[in-house]
Amino acid sequence: MPPARKRPRAYDPTKIRTAVLTQYAAVRQAVASLTDEQFARPTRLGDWTVRELAAHLTMALAAVVRALDAPAPAKAEVTLQNWAFQTSAAADQVDDDVRGIVAAHPDLDALFARPLDRLTAELPGIPATRVVPMRFGGMALGDFMVTRTVELIVHTDDLNAAVPGLDVPYDRQALAACTRLLADTLALKAPGGAVEFRVPPYAVVQCVEGPRHTRGTPPNVVETDPLTWIRLATGRATWAAERDAARVLASGERADLAALLPLMS
């Protein structure tokens, strides 16, 4: 069993920057290929159509541009350890922002291009330790970029679900960072060492109060694949359905994580 994580997980800022820009560029290319009929398709995000979802995806990097243009906060109040727990508080504002974007910017490709072009040129010269403002307070730029992997991977999956056959690829580094951040969030929500939670090949964490197992095969094990985990963590899928479909394998009396999910929605 892996040791309990005592320090926040470290991410390579160069790899994260490249992953975010690569995933965003892949989404932009896919959105540029959509027809009006496809833009009008429903999504699994309430009453958003694909057009609203695409507009929201432009915000993943537009938020970074706004943060860099604003005065730097005195300190980082938001960390990767508490970011996910705050996101639901912004849901209504995000919805308003998205509808404003759709109304004001019919040319979504131009909207995708602006932050991508600028950040591709500027980000390599900006320290990851720089504190920037975001919705919930100051945050280190490097950490903020990690949160962009969650925004992009989760909503790329929403886009693929809404438009059959679109098949936007998932950048491996972005998928790994998203998976790890959400796995670490689970361990923070349910601290302990009774359950070994595995998302191969990207993450293994301990969680849930109870007897800690240190040798041999853990008595409580949960294992799933990255996309299933991301859907569970963000409320796109349910524990019961994914377990029934054998996309979640759980063994042991403490291995039922249904009450802990979703982590963010």
C-alpha cells in the first residue's frame, strides 16, 4: 500500500502548461468543425446546448488571460487542496457568463484563438509561483494551470458525449493531472488509510477512516479507469451504475464510496 500523502502533490509547470495548451487547441479544432445542427444539440449540462458548452470551454484560458492582466493579490488563498470544494459556489455566475459569451460572440473560433495565441507566447516567461486572482481568491499561477486541466478534460468529455463521433482526443498529461487532482481531493474529503483507491496508470491514494493496512493485499480496494473516475467525481455518472457496468471494481466492507461522490458538480 502506498504511504499516506503528507505533502501536496507536485506538478511540473512546463508539462502542465504544454498539456493545457494542447488540450485547448484540440478542442478548438473540434469546435471549428461543428455544424449549426451539432451546435444546437443538447448536452448533459442542464439546458446548455453544445454552443453553450463550447463557449464555456473558451473560458478555460480566457480566465488565465484575465488573471494575468489583473493586479497580483498579496498572497495565495486558494490551493489545489481546497479549489475543488469551492467550484459549486460559482455555478450561477458561470451560467450567466456563458450565456453572455454566446450572445456577444457568434464567432467562437475567434474567441478560442485570442487566449491561445497570447498564452502560447507569454506563459513560458511567467513564473509558476506568480500569484494571480481567480474566482475564489489569489492562487499561484502553476496551481491555477493545473485546475485548467480539470476544466478542459471534464468538458472535453462532455463535448464528446454530446456529439457522437466527434472524438476530441485527451492529452495524456492533462488527463493524468485531472485524474490525480480529483483523486487527491477524494483523499482530502475522506482522510484515512482503510481504502486503497486506484486509477491506473495515474493515481493511487489512501482514503476513508478505519484500520490502516500496511502489508500484503489491502482488504478494501477500489479501482477504475481515468474517465470513469472523472465522471464519478464530477457527477456525470453514478457509483451504482458504474459498478453494475464493471467500470468500478470494489472489494471490502469499506469500499463503497457512493456517499462521498460527487466531489464537485
